[in-house]
Amino acid sequence: MSLLSTQALHITIGTTSVCCNLELKINSGDRWCVLGRNGTGKTTLLYTLAGLRPPDSGTIAVHSRALHTLPRKSVAQHIGLLFQDHTDAFPASVLETVLTGRHPWLGALQWESNQDLTLARDALQAVGLGDMETRMVNTLSGGERRRVGIACLLTQQPQLLLLDEPTNHLDIHHQIRMLDLMKEQVTNSRKALFMVMHDINLAIRYCNRFLLLFGEGETLQGTTETVLTRDNLERLYQHPLQAIPGPQGTCWLPQ
Amino acid sequence: MRPAILFSLLLLLAIASLLFSLTSGSIDVSGQELLAIITGTDSGNELVRQVIMELRWPRTLAAFTTGALLALAGGLMQVLLRNPLADPYVLGVSGGAATGALLAMLSGLGSVWLHGSAFGGALLSMLLVFGLSRGAGSWTTSRLLLTGIVIAAGWGAIIGLLLAISPEQGLRGMLFWLMGDLSNAPMPLGSLPVLLLGLLAAIAIGRSLNILVHGEQMAGALGISIKPLRGFIYLLASLLTATAVTLAGSVGFVGLVVPHMLRLLGMRDHRLLLPAASLLGGSLLVCADTLARTLLAPRQLPVGILTALIGVPVFLVLLHHSRSLHGEER
């Protein structure tokens, strides 16, 4: 059974169509990458799959139950979303921010337990911020704030991780470290990854399923070999590309 | 600072402010006399007993309730609008109340009518903003903020008009009401339960508030139904504000600054911040009101002036010494 599936999904933003009749099946173990030009609606697709905005038509099912009939809280137990950016209107410490990830698992009047604290601290260790828990999030660098967001998502422990440009603000070392961490989550705990990326070469290294959004509702999905051809990629980005054979498969460079 | 220590200090401050208020005034009362009167063992001065129980006690309690209501409403409003500049009056509740109150004064109606009319005006304004901000589109925070501010500006114009056309002898009372004044405040029999229920409700949604400061989409992704929560915070904060302004007019500064004072002291969890704000807001207003009626006695000053006179330096000192707003926690 799929973690998440869509039937005849139709999404539009204003007058532009993001996808038309999209049939998507995300199974545990899958590592999906969504590619597309700016403004084709990649983020909107993630928001829709997370239930934050309704689709124009079609259905989304989580474990074969319709997404819009599930309580928000149980959706958040299944699906986690890493946002492109983080807003912090008021001061909050790193640990407090990561602990918010436990919200879907706590009763209305329940306080975070020691076990929740341990989970949050483990997540901070995993993203390499173990010694920063008392820092205020608004004093962190962009990359550190990004990793706090990832730690929050780990603390939430969803089965499906929706990531909006997870490598934003991260240096090369941390890009690899975070994506390794995500891949590890998928293989060890039977989770699934569905992420928006702009770096085709990182995507090839970490993902085994691709969804291309061409704009005007046209989509294409499949495995790396079937979808990531020069024709498809050049049509997708409307830019000529050069293929260079590398140690981990083909590298694509813009011409 | 650890929450337990901060709460102990706030409780001490609250008790101290109540004692300060009950013992100060035209007749000085010693602590022993006060204790005797409260426990009912005093056999002596009937006048002193009357002053304490019938004048000072209701007024002190009204001051505490008003301050607590405003600080609580301010904390909620700041989270709702995710704007540190928000105060309980930003969305026009006090403007509606003021219009109601001034109309009652202009018509020469009694104090029961005054309070009823102020509360009615506040509710009218609250529903007006709530209804209009839904509009044709979705109920977004910026739409709510803009609607509220425009409605508040509208009330401002009406208040100006009422002041301009009212006879000279009524102006003083109106100005006092607009600046916040507790001299006509009744025993807060209705407001105290509103405060307690509001506080319980605020603590109950406290963890959601902690997440809401990180953005509405983030809160949605963590399993919070945003629309009902937002509506609930708005109605709760407005109702608390309406209750406060009905008691004492539009006392400024408490609602804006008290939540920030506690944030500067390192309190950020809203389940603790909001009850702490109620204690501090109440204590601040009790002290301010005591000074308002004793500083230039027998003349009384509007309490709103004193809240700012006390609050501004305290807040600035805290801000100056604090690193927790933009730095490491101490």
C-alpha cells in the first residue's frame, strides 16, 4: 500500500496549471525528486500533498484514506514538511523550536516529556547542532537555521518527508551530510522522501524516482534512466545542457 | 531565569502591590490594622474599615483585573498578528468602547449605562472587524490587521467629533476615560471570572501559540487547524480587551509592554508567559493606580499616565540589559 497516492489530481495557481490528472504513488523506500523551472508550482504541489491547501480537483489518499477527511493532527503524524524558508517573529531557542516537532504526538494539555526532549536532542546531534540548544534561532546563520528545521522534522517523525529545497543555504559538506541523513531515514525506517531540488546532480545521487513539472499542467514521472534524458532536461529548463560522465553517473552542466 | 523563581517573584510582587494599594491613601493604614480588618478581628475604627473594604478593596481588585486582562490580551494579540508592536487596542476594540462610553457621557447617562454602552461598543467593533476582514477572500492576518487599523482610525475620528461637540464641563471626564481611569471602576464581579476563564483558555492553547509564532503554514504542517485557532485567539483577545476597557477605559501601555518585559527576562513558552503576564500586568496597574490617587492627593490622575511613567523606564532598563532578545540566553 502506498504511503500517499493521488488520483486525477489537478492543481492551479491563479490561471496557471501545475499538474493535470496527476497519478502519483509514493511508496515506502521511494526517494522522489521534483524538478521544474521557477514558478511551475513545485512548492504548491508540496503544500497540496501536505494538506495545507486543497487541490482544484482529484483526490489525495494517505494509506488509502482521503487526506481531507483526516484530522490535521493525524496528517501531521504521517506527513512532515520542510519549508523553503523559516520565519521567527519572536525569540525562541533552538531546543524549543525543535521541540515543536512533537506537537502532533501530544495531547491538547500534555507537556513535552523527557522522552520528547531526548528525541529533540538526538535530532540536534544528528544535524550537528548538539551544542547549540540554548542559542536563539534568530542569531543562527542561514545554514544553521536550515539544519534546525531539519532537526524539527526528524523530531516530528513522519513517514513521508516532503522537503522544499532541503539544500538551501547549506555548504557542500552539510548538503551531503543532510541528504545522507534523509536517505538513511528512508532505508532504515521504511519512510519515503519527496523533495524539490534544483541541483540535478545531487538529485541523481540521492533519488530513484523523478517528477518533472513542465508547466501548463504537463508532467512526466519515472525512474532516473527513463526520465532524465537530455531531451527531457533541456525541454524542462529550456537551456542547453552538457552531459559529463562522472563516478556516480552522468553529471549535467549548463552550457 | 528559571520559571519557578520568576513566578515566585511575580507572586510576591502581586501581593506587595495589593498591600501597597490597600494601605496607601488619604488615611494611612498600618499592616497590622489591615490584617485585623481583613481577618475581622478589628473592633476599633469603623471609618477605616469602610475605607478599606468599600473603597480601596474594590478599586484595587478592579485595577489588578484590568491590568491582568490587558497584559493577557496583548500577549495573545502579538501572537495572532505575529507582530511585536501589536497591543490589545490595535484592532479597534477600545475605539468602539470609547465611542460607546463618550456617547453615554454626552447623553448624561449613569455609570451603569456607561459601562454597558462601552462594552456594547467594544463588542460591536470586534464583530465588525471580524465580519469585514473575512471579506470576499480568505481570512489572512494582514487583512485582519488592515481592517482593524482602519476601523480603529474610524473610531478615532468619531471620538474626535464627540469631544469637539461636547459641552466644556463634560470634557474632563471624557479625557480621563480616554486615558484610562479607575476612579469609577466597580467591584469586578463579572470581570474576574472572565479573566480566570480567559487565562485557562490561553494556557490550554499555549503550545499551539508557541508554534504559531513560527508562521501559520508551519503550524498547519505540525497539525494545527489554523482557521479555528486564529478565530478563537481573536475572539478571546477581543473579549478580554472589551472587559478591561469597560472597567477602566483605555489604559495604555500595559498590554503592549508587559509581555515583552517577560520575553526579555527569558520567558518564551506561552503556557508560562501568559499567566506571568497576567500577574505582572495586574501588579503594574495596581501600583500605577495607587500612585495616581495619592501622588497629587486629593487630586486624582488618570492611571494611564502612570502606567507609562512607570513602564517606560522599567522597560528601557530591561531592554538595555537584555541579550536574550537577539543573543545567547543567560
